[in-house]
Amino acid sequence: MTTTVASANILFKLGWRDARTALRQVLEQEPDLVALQEWYPSRLSVLRETGTVRTVPGLPLPPLLPRRRPPRFHWVASLACGNVVGARADRFDLLQARHVLLSGIGRSDRPDRFLSTEPPRLVTVGVYADRHADRTVAILGYHLSPGVEKAGAYIVSRPLLEARHREEVRRLEALVAELQRAGHVVYAAGDSNFDLQHLAGLTSAWAGREDGPGTIGSRIRKLDDVHGPGPASEVRLVHTPSDHRTVIAVRPD
């Protein structure tokens, strides 16, 4: 068996029609697990068209009209950060849902930040039971601080942002290790805002594919990734109405 994981940064400025189209194009790839970035609460109704939604923190959602078909996905949506994770409902049962702080509100040395302030960053976590195998799977959806990197290195004139980003990576790696110690198979998918960012304890989808097409712009810059247990057997990119290309990574179980 294999597990296919998708990571999609779906630009928050997109209208509902384009956002719905982008989500449809991602799900047409038939992923088992999904991580979405920039999917804020205003889009929850679009998400609910495809399955159940558990918000963190918990929030009562208005009832939908009766479903014509069973839910396709079980989603976990953070109300604080726009990161969403999901799993196929015909394969996975949701066990746990939470979000974890990676960095709080802080000072910024980015010249374009309002009041020189960085917003908090959180990672969304969904833990699922795999009905096709004797295992539990944790998927982490993240979106790290932007404006830190150029040509694969930190921007030296932005030490505050560099320290912030390094701390976000450290906390993300610590969470990966915590979930692995708990016995879960762990995937971490999202937008690091750093070209070819590595995460300790997991393998990048881009390992051995560093010179392939990138996830944003016309070059080989790879900000989006699907980290998992060992190298990916297949990686492909999907174009959507968003400015980022979706990453699809397949790994053997």
C-alpha cells in the first residue's frame, strides 16, 4: 500500500469560486492526507462541501442540508492560523485534533510589516486511525514566517525574523519527535517560506529532486513540501488558481 499526501497553499485573496476550484483540483489527485494553507474561517463552508469539519478551538457550526453522499474527508481546521489538515473518510477515522503555537506575536524587521509586528504562527495537528493498516497517522499542517530567505540562505539584514523562523522550525521538529514517540506515523506538510527546508526526523519530498521544477514562480524554488517517513516514490506538482503549485507526494506504507 501507499499513502498519498497533498500540500496546497491556496492564496487567501482568491474569491470563493477560485478557492473552490483549487480545492477540487487538489482532491482530484485522490490524496489520502491533505494539508491546506491560507484556508481561513471564511472558507469553512467550502470545506464542509467535501466532508466533516472539526475546528480548533471547537466551534459549533450551523447544520448543513442533509448530505446526498457520505463525507469524503475528515477535516481539522484551525480558526487562528488558516492551516487545515484532512484525511480520506473511507480510510481514516479522526482521533485527535489540536493546534500548537510555533511563535507568538513579536517584533519584525520586515519593512512592509504593519507596526513592525509579526502575527502568531501555529501548526494544525490531526491524528487518525488507519482502517487499512494497524497504525495511527499524524499529519501536521504548517505555514512558517515569510520574508526570511533569499537564494537558500537567511537574509542577514533581518535577524529578528531569522531567529523567529529558526524557533518555529525547532518547535515543529520537537512536535514531530513527540508524536513519533507516541507511536504515530508522522507527516508534516506545508509552506516553510524557505527553499528546501529540512525537518529533523522526517524526509523531504524533494530529497533527490532538488533540481526539479519549483512550487512558486518560474524557477526551482521549493517552499512547499511534504515531509514523511522516508523518501517519496513519486512527487508531482498541480497547477491551481493559487500562486503556489500543489505538491503531491506518494510514499510506501
